[in-house]
Amino acid sequence: MPPPEPSNAQMGTQTDMNTRRLRATSAIGRLVSDLLTPAARRRGFAEAAVLSEWERIVGPLLARRCQPVRLQFERGATTGAVLHLRASSGAALEIQHGVRQILERVNDYMGDESLVVGLRLLQVPLPRPARPAPAPRGTAARVDPLMEGRLEAGLDAVAEGGLKEALRGLGRAIAAPRPGGRS
């Protein structure tokens, strides 16, 4: 017997739930923005966008090599700031050669040609990016179908049971693509 069709009242409830979810999501976005903006101001950023959009401003390659620390204005000024960047000593020389381009990108993004006029480098090691979590034990490795077929053909002579499952898992682990493109 098919399930009963939802009534208009139930449909209205579903629509209300979707509306509440959308409102909650946008409220969370506003809350995070509202929390980030005062914290960014305390650290010297007139615009929190420099912090939150750094990768978009300078590009992913440069964003991995340096991070904004603060935007320092003269007392009472709203333009003519100095951007303080954290960079490893190896990247500092490259960044020094690209100061004009970095300042131009920040000013273009912020829409004010005179917002940032200088750059100061702090040569300190950058925190390492978080590594992706390893796959949980017991999950099947992704193996291309051709290798999977070869593996199953090689296991035909083994009786069903724990040994066959262990060999299948070992074969998949060996045949699975490795990070960094090595096989």
C-alpha cells in the first residue's frame, strides 16, 4: 500500500522548515561576519575582507607563502596604511620583489588606491597547513575496475572467509592510487 499523500498543512510545515533553515544559515553568516569584524579592527584591519579574502586578493600561490598580520594606519588616518605580512625567510625575498604588485592587488580589491602604501615583512615560519585526515581503517580503497578484476581473478582459488577478505583488502591497498601521483 503506497504511503499517504502529505496534506496541505504538512506541506506548509515543510516549507516553513526550509525557510527557517535558510534564515538560520544567513543568520550564522551575519554572526560570523559581525564577530570577525571587531576582532579584525582590534588587530588593525579597517576591513575584515583583507583577512578573510587574502587568498582571493593575492592568489593561492602567494597566499600559501605569506599571511597578513595587520594593517597599521597612522592615528586617525583612513588611508596610507602599512600592511604587515608574515612570511618564511625563503619566501621573503620573492615577496620583496613583488611588493608593488601586492599593494596594487590589495588596493584594487579594497577599491581605494591609497589605502595601503607600504609593506612590512615579518620573517617567521608560517604554520603548516592542516593535513587531510587519513581514511578510517576498514574503508575500501578506490581501485580502477581493471585492477579490481585482476585482483578478483587472482583470488578465485582462495576459499571464502577471513583470509580472502584480508587478501582483497591488501590487494586494494597496494593497487590504490597514492597521494602525490605516485603509483
